[in-house]
Amino acid sequence: MIGRVKDWAKRHWPRLRLRTILFATLFLVAALPGFGAVFLRVYENTLVRQTEAELIAQGAALSATAAALWPAAPPGRVAHHEVTVDDNPYVQAPASGIDLSTTPIRAERPPVAAGPRSSPDAVVAATLLSPILDATRSTTLASIILLDRNGSIVAGSSAVGSYAALPEVAAALAGRATTVLRRNGAYRATYRFEWLSRAAAIRVHYALPIIVGDRVVGVLLLSRSARALFRGLYEDRGKIALGIAAIFGMLVVLSGIISRGVTRPIEQLGAATRAVASGRGRVPDPPPTAAIEIQGLYADFAVMAAAIERRSRYLRDFAHAVSHEFKTPLAGIRGAVELLQDHPDMAPEDRRRFLANADADARRLALLVTRLLDLARADMAEPGEERTDAAQVVTRVVEASRTAGFFIEIVGSDVLAFVTAPATTLEVVLGTLLENSRQAGAKSVKIQLLATDTQLEIRVNDDGPGVPPADRKRLFEPFFTTKRDSGGTGLGLAISRSLIEVQKGSLSILGSELTTFVICLPLAH
């Protein structure tokens, strides 16, 4: 199922510019607080809880005042209150658990029910408290009703009867302060989007017991509508508009910074890459405002472009050399064939001579093709993870290469050095160097093994005539040889260097009078 959804999304995903994605991301992050305020009711919960806290504070002050002014009351219900350290009772308001997403909203407060007459002590207290209740009501705009110990209305409402059946009042008569949410029947929508607000059409009802001594003598029933979200947004519209403008301004600034640091440099790099691919440009220097990673990307692309250019130049030169090397033997074979075709009555001796020349040219072509395949394999080879005892391989190659009149000496054969190169690679390279020394006329060769902490050096020098300084720079170029007349292809050293470089090593010639080749290979750990 998830796979099908992903496939559908991939097929229908629109092509977006990077700056569009970045701006949309920033905009979404900036809009998340507003999303939480409207749809997760975070802000509305805060408003409702703030209303509850205000009612609790008013109720605490009024309850303390009523308890102080209440006349001596006959025995009533015992309050289940908590006691302080000095044994003075007080009513502790419960921690707010109101959540508009989970708290049930009860029906509108029903009409008063018939009940007993108000208790005389409550009537006396109501007379004393009425001015205080009226002043508090006019300031806080909250509904404040005073009930006696039986739940009958004493003050604060023109209705006559009892609220004892209400759950919050029943809890308060038992000594527990309680908050409930009820619908507001008098509510009428004022703003177009108020249907999104759940708090717009509710009232917070808070019932608090009045305690004298340890007896519940009455109840204060307070209620007030919470400040609705969209009403608050409307009242604070100036500040909100200023905040939105500031957020959008910051988004524009951040988008500009990101564009200069990421988007624009990437676009420029893409254009430069296309130009390099067409052979008409180069990778420019990274913009100073680009991010560090983008600057590193510019540097990597420049290195890659340089490597591609070197490789292209190498391939062009290589193709030219191949064409030149193949042209001579092909011309010889073609000339011999034409002569044989034009002179069918050619003398047998001349025929054998032309056929021998054509055969020699064909063998040279076959050798060139074989060596070219070897060079291609060396260029495409992957570095291995073999551990090879270099001293053992050197000893084996030397024993196989010794002949009469060709002396080979090994210095440092006791060096214990394992290299990360296949034994066959080392054998091919050493065999090529020794064969070149033999063909150059050397009578003795010295192979020296030197190990450092990270690599092994194998130095091969002979007593031959040496390589002229003018030829040293071209010695490792494909097809460069000074022994073309004796069948040299000029590919042996090129193949050897490629084989060594694949193993993260190097093959070079020292600038000394004696011909000294140096093979460097990393040590295995």
C-alpha cells in the first residue's frame, strides 16, 4: 500500500524550483503557530483557562469576604477542606483540566427549580454582600449568584428557586470547588469565521463553597464567557497585521539569504557545468556569499572538470598515437598485397621476402592489439584488498629473470613488508622493468627495498646507458619507445604505471645518471 502511494506521488509530483521549496518550507514553519492556535485550539485553551483562573481569583476573594461577614450559622454540611500548617482551613481550587478538545460541554444552565426558602443567615449575609457583589460584577462582567447551604438563590439573580440539582453546585455544597463548561444560549455569531472557534459559544461556570468554621454555609456561583479566539484576533488586528507583515518581511530576507547562499550558486554551477560539457567554458570561482558546502561543491566540480579535460586530452593524444602506430604496419601489409597482386609472376625469393614483411607487420599489429587490451584492463582495474609479501614476490621474479651475463642483486630482502597489491601486478611490473634493462644493454641490476611507516619503496637501477634527459618526460607515454626497430611497442611502462596507480601507488624514474625506477605501494595494516 505504501509502495503504491509512493509510486503515485512520484508520478504526480510537480517540478519545483529550489527557491520555491525553500520559501514554502519557511512559510509553513512560520504558519505552524497559527495552525496550532486555530485547529489544535492551543490559544483557545489558554483563553478558557485564563477565564477560569480569573473566576477562581474573584471567587476566592468573595468567598473570604462572605465568610468574614456571615453571621453565626446553625450546623450545616461539613466541608471536606484541606488544612494548612497553622490549622486554618481554606478551599483549594482544583488544577485546571479544561481542554476544548476533550472536556465535555454541557447544555445551557437550566431554569431554577423549586426549592426551600432561603436560610435567614444567608439573607443577612446577602444584604451585607450585595454592594460588594454588584461592584465586582460591574467591573469583571461576570455573573455572580449567591446560594445558601441548600442551593437556594439568595442574591445575584431575579429568579427565585434552587440550583442544588446542578452538578457543580452539588459538588460545592459538598465542599469541593468545581469548574464546568456550558453552552451560552444568548450567543450570536458576530464574525464570519467564528464557526471555527469552539470557545465562542460557551461559558465557564465556577462553583465555590463558602465555609464558616468547618461548615458549608453557602455557594458562590460565578460564570463568564471566555474571550473568543476570533474576537481576540479582531480586537488585536493591528498588532496581528504588524506581526504578519514582520514575519513575511523576515521570510523574504531569509529567502534572499538562502537564494544567495544556495539557490543562485547552484544555478550558476549548473550553467557552468553545461558549458564545460560542451567544451566552451570552465567552472568559475565560487561566489563569496555561497554556503561552505556549496563552495566545496564548486571546488569538487573544478577538480572533476580538470580531470575530465586531462582525460579528454589523453584520449585525443592516445587516439592519434594509435592511428600513427597502426598506419605503418597496415601500409606495409597493403603494399605487399598490391605488389603480389600486380606481379603474379614474381620471383619466388621476392615473393617470400614480401610475405615475410607482411607477416612481421601482422605480428606487430597483433602485439599492439594485445598490449592495448592490457592497457585498457589496467586503466579499468579496481583496487584489490590483497596482502602481498613484497620481498617474496621480488625474490621470485628475480630468480625467474636471472640469465647468463645478466646479474640481479637484491638489497633489503629481509624487510617484512606486506603491500595492498596483488602479487601478479607486482610480478608484471618488475618483469617489465627487468626486461627493459636487459634490452637496454644492462649487465647488472640492483633492487632495493625500503619500508617506511606507510609505504614500501622498491628501487630498480641498472648499469645500462641510461635514459636521455629529453626522453625522461615522455617515457611513460603510450607508444613512446626507443626500441621500435627491435619490436618495442612503447606500452610496457604505460601499462605498468596504470597497474601501480590503480593500487594507489606510483611508478616514476629518478633524475639521476643511472636509470633508477621507483615503485611506491601503500603498506597493508
